[in-house]
Amino acid sequence: MNSRAKYHTKQRDLLLQYLSNEPGIHTTASDVCTYLRQQGMPIGQSTVYRQLESLVAEGLVRKYIIDASSPACFEYVGEAAREGADSCFHCKCERCGALIHLHCDELAAVRSHLFDAHGFRLDPLRTVFYGLCENCK
């Protein structure tokens, strides 16, 4: 753990509280700022970005960059990521932009096959399936 990880601030604690109450949910820095502002605890967007990047470096939060037209998304993973919990794939709705977690044993088998048979290590953090979500189909 680096020295940044050991330095706790009120802003960091508020951010961690918000994220840990939303496990498995993708959120943007703008979402965090809006929520905290609505709670009467405004934090500057640059502070939120800095704190999010620090939490990513610590392994408590995952950062997803889906495409060039979408803002980075962050997901609280807590200790599970540090303990080696497998990550999921993602689906992005081309109509409404929803980002959906996809935990699927069938895809885990494809990932294993790609490595075992072809020597290719698929990165599920960067693997996105595009189509229409249930609400938009």
C-alpha cells in the first residue's frame, strides 16, 4: 500500500461511503459530485477524480473506459478484488447507454478456451458486448 492509500481525508471517506453503499453499480465522477451536492456535501470534481484514481490504485475501485464517447465509470469492489475475485464482462446498450455487468459461466469458459487453446488472455475489464438492453429491445 502506498503512502497515498494511508492518507485519509473527509472527502475520501465520503466517497468510500457512497461507493460502498452502491456495490456493483457503475458510477461516474459527475454522478458522485451530483449525489454529494444533493446531500449538502459538495466536493469539487477534480477532488473526486483524484480520490477515485487513488482508490483505483489501492484496488478498492475498478475503472472502466468503455469507449471514447463515454465518461470513465467506476465500480466499488472492496476487498473482493484484492482477494482475486474474478471480474465480469460488460454489455453496453447502444440505445440508452446502460452498462450492464455480465457474470456468466459460459463466458468464463470462452475465456478459458481462448487461453488454453489459443494462448490468448482475454481481459474482461476491457471486454464489452454491444447490443440492446432488455428495456430497449
